[in-house]
Amino acid sequence: MVVAVALVFTLVSGAPGDLQLDASVATLGRSRTLLPSRGPSTTTAEAMVMPRLAAGTAWSDVSAGVSYQPVLSAPDLTTSSTMDVLHVAEARGQLRLDGPWRLSGVAMGSRGTTDLLAESRRNPADLQTLTSTGTLTYRAVRGDLRLEGALDPRTSVVAAAGWFLDGGEDAASRAILPVQRGARAEGTLRWSATPLDRLDGRVAGTRADLLQRTTYLVEATGTWRRHLARTRDVWLGGGVVGADTQDPGTRRTRAYPALELGISDADPARGVSLQLVARTGAVIDRATGEAAPQLELVGSARWRLATAWALSTRTAAADSRLSAGDVRRLSAEHRLDWTATRSVVLGAGVFLDWQLAAAPGLPSVREGGVFVAAFADVTGHHPVRDGAAP
């Protein structure tokens, strides 16, 4: 992966467009207390360093960029000097077509040593079932293409397609997290019915292969979005999700309701932003590969307390109904950030992750702790604002 990223950096640096190089580094120290449902609790002191190097170039109608970020972590400073490394690379590109149409693509990959609790915090929007709390050698790759444009001043279209693969790298890690591969596609039609109302229609499909099980999800929904005030929106959506699960010798087809209710408010003048979303639907469970109905609640907020201080909070909860038993997940983080200089942010906060699993073979666990963090933009191309690192 490092060789591939170095090659792309070389190609980008030789491009005739406007080249920009960016470098930043983030550090994180946290105390983690793991409370499994069976067995003793453990407390560790973890330290992480995450340098990031990125390059991008742009022409009149084309832009491209790559980045590389190794995640260097010492899982427990109190008992071991072992260093784990997770390599993360990304490549992006965008092509401006005729008129308002744009085609964009992204490819991302990660490979190295990590644990599933740490990975879930890196992607808090995805509350997947935890199959283990131990470390494993991990790999993940995904690619996406996206086409968006306007049919007329009131109607816009978005179409996207992609593929993904993730799981354990070696045999022992694959026993903890089997390799899952699949593809997805979706299309959305948006129509501004009035200056305050927008109607969205969306169709999406996903295929995932895990172990000897293949699952298809097809979702069709319609959403009404209302602009209540200058900074406030509410939306309500509904539809249906069809699921088809195929095992050797068996096949199950089911349908689930899909509902979503949300509100958002973002006022830069007051330095306040918040969003609350509740949704039901179906997901492909990461542990078993089966389609399961899920209820999900997500809330986030951010307040700019002063010119250099910001308080943020995020909580997400999910309840998945697997055939072998329910799995409930909760993730929360609350943090305070201080913009020390134009390019440096210091922060501290608390976090909590929780899983209660009735399904056999899955862990029930709680993990919480405190953390301190620092971010520095070395090149100064992306100054931080409102106490937030880019």
C-alpha cells in the first residue's frame, strides 16, 4: 500500500495543474476501561500518533488528490512497549462534465493491526456488531463512483455505485472477523416543490457475501423535507426494504418498513449546530451476514463557546433484531476543544462504547474512558476554525 501511495504522489507531483501539498499530525492519549459481561475488567493507557500527508492538483474541469495516514498506536503504555500500525490511504478525483453535471470517485484502503472498538470510533456513523474486543490484523478496501447534476432548476439527480471488502488479514483474524465483500448502488431524485419544500425519491441496493451466505437488500423510500426557518430543516421519510438471504440449500425473503424523522439546525452567527435523526430499516449484520431490522437514533451538537473554545457531543444507539437474539449498541463522545493558534487545536473529553448481545457467540461489553488530543496543520493550508480540526 505504501508503494502504491508513493507512486500516486509521484504522478500527482508531476501533473501540470496547480499542485498543493498538505501535512498534519494528530496525537491522542486515552485511558480505556473494558468491562466484559464475563471475566475481569481491564484498564489500559493508550497513545496514538497519526501523521497525514496529502497532495492534490486541479485543472479547469478536473481535480485529483491522494493522502496517506499511518495510525501508530501503543495499546498499553503501562505493560508493554508494543507498537501497532494501521496504514490508511485514499485517492479522490472529480470531473466536471457539461453544465451542472459532475462525476467523482474515491478509493480507500486500510491494512494493519487494530481492534474493532477503535475502528467503530473512527467511523461512528456505522454501529456495526462487534464480534470481538481483541486486536486483529485488518484490511479494508472500498471504491465509489458518484454522478450528480440537475435536470432543470428545480430537479436534481444523484446516482452512485461502489464495492467494498473488509475483514481479517490472517487465519486467526478471519476467525474473529470473516472477510465480507459486496457491492452497492443507489439513485436519488430531488424536486423542489416550493421554496420551502423538497421531495426526494431514493432507490438503493446492496449485495454482501459473508462466509457461505449471500444477502441482498433493496430499499425504496420517499422523503419530504421542510425548511422551517433560516437555519432549521425537518424531514420525514418512509418506504420499504426488501431482503433476500441465501444459504446453501435455503432462501429467506422478507420485507421491513423504512421510516426516518429528522431535524437539523445550523446557525453560524450563534455558533450552534445540531442534528437529531431517528430511523428504522434493515441492515446486513457484520457478524452473521443476515438481514436484520434495525432501529437507530443519532444525535449530535456543537457549540462555539468563545472565539477559541468549542464544545461538541455525539451519541448514537442502535437495536438490531437478529434471528439468534437482539444486539444493542451505544456510542457516545463529548469533547471540549481549544484553538491555541491558527493551525493548532488541543482537546479533551470522555467516551463510551457499549454492546449488549443476546445472540450466542457475540460479546456483551462496555468500554469508557477519558482522552486528550492535539492537532497541528504543519503546512498551514487549512487553518482550523471554531475549535475544530479539519
